Amino acid sequence: MQRTIILVSWVVLLFAIWFIAASTGTKNLFPTPSQVLTGFSELYNEGLVVHIFQSLKLCFLSIFSATIIALLFAYSWPIPLMKPVAEFVTKFRFLPFTGLSFYITLMVHDARNMQVWILVIFLTTFLTTSLIAVIKDIPQEEFDHAKTLKCSRFEVLWQVIVLGRIDYVIDVIRQNLAITWMMLVTVESIVVASGGLGFLIKNSDKFMNHGRIIALQIIILLIGLGLDWFINFLRKSVFRYSKI
């Protein structure tokens, strides 16, 4: 109850600051609530729902592809021959996003595939880094226990690394999904041919429509929070021991 009261108090304070900032001075920092409501209405009339589904499709396709590739690198990391390759992939996370998109646009010409590959390459580096960290944190006792049970190398990989840490993998995906959703708008604003929320923000920014921009920011935030809550709920429901 106390937590709810504190949360409601902060929300009321936030709205009060918003009203004051939007109604005082000649140059307002934020649009008024009525302008934001108008922005919601305009966006809906321009096919907001379709653009949301376009963004969600791009997000899920990218995170799924990147997860498969990153899992291959991470699970092959304990193999001495593949270890340098997996660690080399993790170093690409320091590459600038703009330079990466430039070379992909030279090789891929379809707008949707271009967006997917930019996100997949970008995400694979971070996912591989996080997944290798999960494997490194597995206690040696778990490997020793598997060996005392006469498990083969493949059985150790499957039982200890894959099945034993699948709840950690889901949590890593949840954390990187936030990165995906954040970068999604940037990628869609670079390549606007296939629509999406980034396309709507680009157009709103072009015409300096602050009401629509704030409305889109609210929509993006709520969808992102919803995705994060759903994956976390799914992880705790399927793997109940992960609550401990």
C-alpha cells in the first residue's frame, strides 16, 4: 500500500510539472496535454496500429535471429578452437553504429532486410558478450558433478550449460530486448521506406510537431515496458526456481 501511494504521488507530481512547464513562458519546453492528445488522434488516423505491428515484427525478427547466432557463438566458446572466434565477435560491440549501417546499405538494398541485418549484427555482439559471461559464472562444481555422473562432453554441454542456464538466457534476451527496442526507432528513421514508429517520429520531427513526438515517446515507452514485463513474467512462470 505504501509503495502504491508513493508511486501515485510521483505520477501526480510529474503531471503537475508537465502542466506548469507547458503553460508558462513564451517558449514552452513541452507541448500541452491537449497537443499530445491531438497527436495521439492524428497518429491513429495515419495508421499508428499498422506502424506498431511493423516495428514489433522487425523487433522480434531481429532479436530471434541475433539470439540464434549469439547462442552458437556462446555455446561454442568452451571449445578451444572456437573460443578466439567467439571472443573476437564480442569486440565488435565497440564499432560505431553509423559506420556499420553504411556498409550494410552497400550490400543489402531491400529496406526491411537492411534494417534487420543492422539490428542483428549490432545485437549479436552484445548478446554473445552477455551469454559468455553467463557461462563463465557457472561454478566448477557443476561441471565436476556432471563428470562424476560419467557424462560425455556433449552431455555436460547440454545438461550444465544449455538446460542448466536457460532461465539466465531468457533474462539476457529480456535485457537486450530493451536495447533492440531503443535502437529500433533509430534504424527505422535511417531507412524509412518500410514504415514503423521510427518513420512516424522522423515525419513528426520534420514538421516540428512536438505533440506527436511526445505521444510517440509515450507509446514506445509503454510498449517497451509491456514487452519487458511479459518476458520477465514468462521466465518466472516457466522457471519458478528463478524467483529465488
